Amino acid sequence: MKTWTRSLIYLISFSVCFFGEVVINLACGPEPDPYDYYVSFFHNDLSQSNGFRPFTFTNYSFLYSDEEPVNEQDINAAEWAAYLGHNTTTAHVKQAMYKLNGKTDTLLNNGFLISGSRLPDSLRGNSFLKNLPTNKSAYKYYGFTKRIEPLVNYATDYWDPKPIDTPALKRSAGEALSLAATTGDKFTRLRYYYQAQRLLHYSAQYKQAAKVYDKHIAGEVSGSRIKAWALALRAGEERRIGDTVKAAYLFSKVFALYPERRVQAYRNYRAIDVPKAAILTIAKTNEEKATIYAIESFGNPKPDVEAIKNIYDIQPTSPLITTLITREMNKQEEYYLSRVLNDPQTPIMNSFYGIDWAGSEKNATAQVNQLDNLCNRIASEHKNPDHAIGYLASAYLAWMQKNTSKGLDEISLLNNVKLTEKLDGQKQIIKLLLASQGMQAKNKMDEAVLLPSLKWLDSKVKAETRDFYKKHSGANYYYYGETDERRFAVTARNFYHSVLAPMYLKQKDTAMAALAMVTGDIPGNKPDLSYETIDFLQNFIHSKAFVKLIQWRTKAPTMPYLKFMSQKIAAAKPAWLYELLGTAYLREHQYEKAISAYSHTTKAAINQGDEASNPFISQLADYPKIYQDGSRRSYNKLEFAKAMAKLQRQIAQKPTAAVYFKYATGLYNTAMHGNSWDLISYNWTANDFGRNKYYYDVDYIRSANAEVYYLKARALSKDPEFKARCTFMAAKCRQKQIRIPNYRDSDYETADLNYSRLVRQNAYFKQLGDGYKGTAFFKRAVNECSYLQDFLKGRIKRSKR
Amino acid sequence: MKLRLLLLLFLLSACRHERKTDTAFYYWKTVYKANPAEVIYRQQLHSGKLYVRIMDVDMDETGTVPVPVSPIIFKNKLPDTVSMVPVVFIVNDVLKNITKPALDNLAKKILFFVNGKAEQAGKPGYQELQIDCDWTLTTRDNYFYLLNKIRSQFCGQKRLLSVTLRLHQLKNQKRNGVPPADRVMLMCYNMGNLRKYGSQNSILDIAEMKKYINSNISEYHLPVDIALPLFSWAVAFRNKKYIGIPKQVSYRDLADTEQFIKQGDNMYRAKTELPQYGLRLNDEVRWENSSLPALQNAAKYLSGLIRSDTVNVAYFHLDEATIKAFKHEDLDKITHLFN
């Protein structure tokens, strides 16, 4: 019933005071992907060893990964397989030790381990269990561990309220000690002592547990990793006994030497929370000191070049250097690069969460320079086996600082250097960035230069995608938490969205910017686009650019660069592109062209669903909305285009007040406050109020064109009731042109008061009061509109003064 | 007219029997260990009842099976002079998608677990069990079903089931219904908008409390006990947006002018980067506490509205650092405001 897996969990939970660094509860809301929340081009897996992966930088998680770099079960199973011999496999050891279900476990305990009766059917082929009876010491030890595990795993049945059985733990520890003393087998003797220490540890007999370690385990000459796990326990015991400095030092040793306990040791070290200086005084070697500096730095989310300097000074060959430099580079991406790339005017949605620790510009630059100097030193001194990372880091920092020539100089130093595959990949990325930056400075694209690099990046993305979906069959497009496995896809997306698309936008080439957005999206297992790209296409692109996109989609361009860039748009469904084009025409009031575009699309694409409505309803108040309920007439996008085109023709031929009014109402109702906003917008949020970002906001937010046509309608009419209505509608349009303050504004309360004042001073209210006071419409409007009431009350007050 | 009103008030006050009140405490830690300061404090208040959190019930890591989370460990047995009310907090999500047989099973497991823990506490014969849950409309039916199951197995002569009642549950009685229990404990704290920037006190704000209570409490179909807060905390904002509760910030820290600048009655601004608290330069901190005047006002207000003959006034929670801020005489007076 019990497995050793749980014992590992409880072992950890016993000796760790979890999350010492938790000081703040993150607020609710959309959570950033902790592996992809800032623009990054510097890959975080450049180290030749995978042993420090959990300590890769991320500001949104305590560790990059909670998984130990090496699996302890694998190590233990390998030791047992080697010890037992006779073709015992590690898989079978793992099965017998860690993977048995409750029923099988009970059968094993009550049969095979007591009377030596035959194995349960499901385990008959298990080489470990088959070979066990041939080794009496092993057989006895295995039986012993099966008996003690329930004591250690006291809470495997969550609903069992029993507390820890301390007396039984102590008794079992005594038994382990006596078995250790009597066995003649070295392999199991060490393990019995370990179990004795562990059982005493769990029963909070820390001094006795430490004694067992010191007397029987510390001096034992053995290659077994049991010694490592016992050392981890010993470190915890030292903490409980009271010598926290020594405890932290021992945990730092476990961290350095035993990757299967590295995360656990790190957490314990940090939970103990003693000054670094005190631990350094008892560290014996430079290597030990370097480890202490590294552990401290792994817990520091702020720039920390000093730590690398300290390590490099005392142990220049340290394998920790690469991981630590990468961490610092990633930090600078978050703190410095986010600031460089931030363009408040860009129409490209930014879903990244930059954090600015550096404070002032000067401070930020100083931090980058400090890191650059150190990287140069490491690169030029050639003392560290991964010293090439220094050149790469330096070149990349130059790119960040827009110093292209320095960046090219640095990268050229690696021209004849043989790099690892990962470092070479990083070099190609930096070269691409520097080449783009050169073009950016001249504001001139050299697409022939870009193409080979983009093709190379594309091949990397494709290979990575293939591997990714092989590993995660069935994963969706944006698989949360897996972006750390798709570094090239993320790099490509960041390049296309944050570098290339903005370059095209600067040149006012929105069609190419759109291609860059589409091309950059992380490939899924089905064609799909990111939220950012959809937002860009749905909100920013005019009809001219869509026409180009459709052309490239319909007929593959012959120019190699354009052909490469059109690959993904070629997979887009034509109906979808035509729907986007039609909507752009609606926003541009080119209704005849919209009709033509919609002829290429499907009914489903242009129908408005449950909220289909009539855009020609004229209401005094904007709310409630009147949606289709079966009896009312509603319009889809094509029908709306046809109706507006007809009105346009009538306006051109013989305009009347009624035609102008209907046309104005059609425009008014497609605004966010109108009855049929979804004819020209794909989404609606209350935050849109006051927006001035997209070309169609003139209608969608401000109803400025509707106002013009309401005035034209009024000018052609002689009916005071109708004229009053036109004036009131114009007043509503004018009101929408007053920016509604956003609660995020710096002085929201003043802005809100100001808004409240301005809406009551609408120029058309005066016209209504002066010219149409006697109309029935005026009376209705006064009853309905509190702003108008306030305006009139204010007038009375003023006149009384 | 005034005279008639005075007469009516006199008659009403003349008719009113003195209500029986008991001072109680919640014990909301995961380890119970006898603490002399807490014991003395309780004794001075003649408080004989302790509402002890036994566990939370939440879904396991697979999200499919309800399990106890952070169950209490009793390092000592509770004193003989104290009666224990085990409290089980059920996470609302547990009740969202759960079948009736699973609820039957859950009721059994909860009681088995609580009985086991009560044994360890030296209180096998506990007389009252309390269930705490922030139930909503979507979980109401399942929650009430579970309560009925627990009640049918637990309650009998002299044994009763009480449940906590949040202010929103009291206010929307029609929609939320009345839970099948013997008593409710009205939780008179955490009523304001914690996340809203400003100088308000979200722990205890009498104006906010009145919005929920009014006559709702007088008309409630079950006897009502009252839980009042004693705790305090710091609420942090960055650029006027809520970022969290930095647990390590104490009132004393805020008074350190090297670290914070006082901006208003209860607002402070970080003068420097304070990574030890997770705060950055210019982050703002609102200090919220349960002040004695606020507790007195709340007690006076509630006392006039409650109709129960007996009221348990339970303070949240029994912790040496928390109770240090209140003289036992002051809490005694607050309890007696309910008489």
C-alpha cells in the first residue's frame, strides 16, 4: 500500500521549512507564464550541464523548476541492480520499491516477505524480487524497509487522523541499529544505519540521529549515494540541534555534490537564513565558497554581478559561471531590454510583464556595463571552459544598448572558435539581431541579408516543434508551462513581433508587419494565431493591407523573401481574410467594396449570433440594447453594408433629412455605445471608453461622423420635432468625444470631476434649450437625460444669481 | 410623540431579559501547544470555549478527491476547563462538482477525522461541531446536503452543529437560504474591499457592516453567535494597485522612518527598496487593524439587533502576539455589551 515515493516527499517536508522567501501574496488576475513573461533572446540552457536547471532565472516562481536535476529513485535502483546482479534491472527495482499499488503491496507483504511464498502474478517477472531470496541480507533488508515505511509514511491515507507513532519509530530505529551491527553485508549495513538515522530523525531524536551518522556513516568508505542522503538528514539535524551556520554549510555541500538533492538542499539553506559571511568562514575550500556565493545569488532576483565576480576570482573554472551569467543576462532582458523595447505608441499588443528594478536610466546602464565588463574579462582570460559565453553575452549586451558596431566586433571574435551546438545557436541569434539593428538604424530593410538567418531560425523552430509534439502528443497551441521547452519558437516569436514587425511599422508597411506577426506565432499542432496577432489584424490593418495579404495568399510571391514570409498566411482560410477585409471596408465606409469582400466569405463568418440587432434603431438612451428576439429585424455585416451602400447612393443622388438621419444612426449604432457595435468591432470591453488607438475609433468611440450626418439631417428638415431629435443625437455624439477618464489615470478623481462637468456643458444642450424647448421631444429628452436636466438646472441657478 | 416613544422604549427595555453571553476564541494554528500567556488571558476572561480549526478540506493535487489539508497537530491536550468546538473549513470548490454518494462519504470521513483529532485533544466528548464554508449559490445545495448528512450522524441529544455565516450570506438570505444547522456564527470581519486603494479598513468597518446586517440578523431563522476580529495586517499597493499582504510587515516596522514615510492616518510609503518585505521604493502600505473603538461600536450595533437568548462572542484568534494588543478587561467589556 505504501510506496517509497511518499517517503521522499515527507522526508523533504520534514526537513524543509518551506518557502522562507515568501513574503507577498500575489494578487489574483491573469497570471504571467513564469517561463515567458519578458522578451528574451538569450537562451537559458546554454550550460553544458543540466544540473542547475532549477536555478535558471524567473521572477515569477521561486525556482524555475521544482524537479531535482537527477532522480534519486534511479540512483538507488541502479545501486540495487548492480548489487544483486543476476540480470536484475533498474526498472524492476524501481517497480518493487516505488511503484507497487496498494493491493500488490499487501500481497507481497503478507505472502512473499513473510513466508517466502510465491510472488503475486503481476510481479512474477520482476527480476529484483526473483533474485532477492538468493541474497539473504537483501531479502531481510527489503522486508525491514517494507515494515518501517508505514511509520514514515504516516499520512498516506489522508483521512487517517492518527499522529506520528513516535514510539514505533524509535523502536524501529533500535531494530535497524541492531540489524546493522549483526549483518556481515557491507551494502545493507550502510543502509540499516541510514534507516536508523532516518527513523530517529523522524521521531525528532535529532541528537541520536546525528550520532548514528557521525559514528557509522560519515567515515564509511563507500561510493553509495546513501551517504549523500544521510548527509542531507545530518544537515537538518544540525539545524534542529541549533547550529544553523553548520547546518547551512552542510546543505551547501549537499547542493554542490548531489544533484538528486540539490533543490531540497537549496530550499533548506535558504530557509535557515543565516548570514552568508558566517557560512563562508567555515567553508574549507574555494570550491565550497563558490557554491555558497552561487546559492546566495540563485535566490537574488536583482542584478548580482558581484556574486559571479566572487566565484570567478576564487574558482575561475567553476561550472556555475555559465548558469550565473545566463541568469544575469535574463535579468537584464527583463529589467533593461523591456525598457528599451517598450514603445507606448505601438499598436502591437504587449503581453509581457516587465519589472524595472534598476530605477533610473543611469543606474540601469551602469548595471549593464558592469555585467559587460565581467563578461569581457571571462571571455578574454580563457580560464573557464565555457568562456565563449562571455563574448556572446557582451555582443548581446551591445545589441541591447543599440551599439551595433561593438556587438559585431564582439561576435567576430568567435569567428574561428568551435562552439557547442547551443552556444553556436545563440551566436546565430545574436548575429540576426545585430543585422536587423543595422537596418533599423538606416531605416532600410535588406531582406536578402535577413532571409538566410530567418530560414535557419525557421529550421530550428520546425525541428523543436516536431520534438515537442512527439513528447506532448495532443498538446494545444499555447501549452502553458511548456514554453521553456520551445526556446527557438519563443525566440522567433520575439524576433518577429518585437523587432521585425515594429521595423515594418516604422516604414509604414503594415502588410509586411502583418506578415511578420503571422510568421512569428509559435506553431501549434493546428493552424492558429496568437492573441497578439489576432488583435493586430482585427484592429490595426486597413483594407489596402488586407488586399495585399489576400493577393499573397492567393498567389505565392516569386521573390524569395516574400515567398518565405507568406508561408503561414498561405494556410489561412480565404473566408476569414475576406471577412477581415469586409470589416475594414465597413470601418472605412466603403460599403460597396465591403459587399464585394463579403461575397467571398461565408454566412457563418458574417452573422452576428444571439446579439444580432438592428443598427438603424434610434433610441433616446443607449441602454438597454435591443437585440433580435425572433420578431425584430436584424442585420448581419453584409446586410448592413448593403443598407449603408444604398443610403450612400441616395445621399449622392438626392439627399433627404430622413436619409441623412438613417445614415447617421447606422454610424452611431456601430459605436461601442450603439445597438450594433459588433458590426465594426470584434470585441467590447468597458475599458474601451476613451480609447484613441485605432483608425476606426473616430466612429467606434467618438461617433464623430454620425454627428456630422445628424447635423446634415437637421439642416434639411423643417420639422421642429425632428430637428430637436437630430440636435439631441448630435449632443450624444459630442458627449462621446469627451474622454472618459480611466481609473488607471494618475489623477482619476480630478479627471472624473472634470468629465462630469464637461458632459453637462454640452454645446448642443444650449441649442436644444434655446431652439426646441416647446417640442414634445424636448420634454421627453429632459425626462430621460439627467445630464440635460443638470444643464438646465444649472442654467436656472445662474439666471437666479 | 416623543413621550410615547420614550414610553415604548421603557416598556421594551423593561421586558428584555438579560442575555447570556460567553467569551470564546478561535484557535487557527496548525499546531496546538499550550501557551501560558494564552491560557492566563483566557482564564482572566473566564473563557471556556475554544473553536479549534481541525483542518481544511480541499481537492487533492489531482483535483478529484477531497482531502484534509494542514490538519492540526496537538502537542498537548486541551485543559479540562475548556470545551472544544472542532471547526472544519471546507473549500468552496470541493462542493462544485461532487455527487451525492461522494458527499455521503465525505460526511463520514470528516466525522471520523474530527473524532480522531478530538481524541488526541483530550476532548472525545465534544458537544458542538462547526463547519466553515464560503458557500455560494452554485454550491449551496451540495453544501446543505453535506450538512444534513453530518448532522444526522453527529447531532443528537446535547450535540449540535453550528456553521459560519459570512455577511454576504446573511444579506442575501432569500437566495442563499438558511443552512441546516443549529446555530450560525456570523463572521463580522473582512467586510471591505481589501484590494481597493485608499485608507479604508477592510477588516472591520461599521458603515460597511451595516450595509449587510440591518434587520437581516433579527429575522434570521437560527440563533446567531458573533465572531469578532482581533488581528491586523498591512495591505500593499504598487501604483495604487493591490499587490498583496506582506506578512512580515508589523506596525512597528511602519513606524521606522528609515523604511517608511507616514502619509496619512494609516497609509505609509516605502522610502527605499525593501526586498525583505517584497516591497519596492514608493510602494504604499495601508495598515489595517481591529481597533478597540471599532470593536465596541460593532458590539453595540449588533447587540441591539440580535434576538438570541445566548450569544457566543468568539474572537479571532487566540495567539499571543494578537491578544497582546488588547487588555482582557477591554474584551470583557465588549462581550458584556451583548448582555
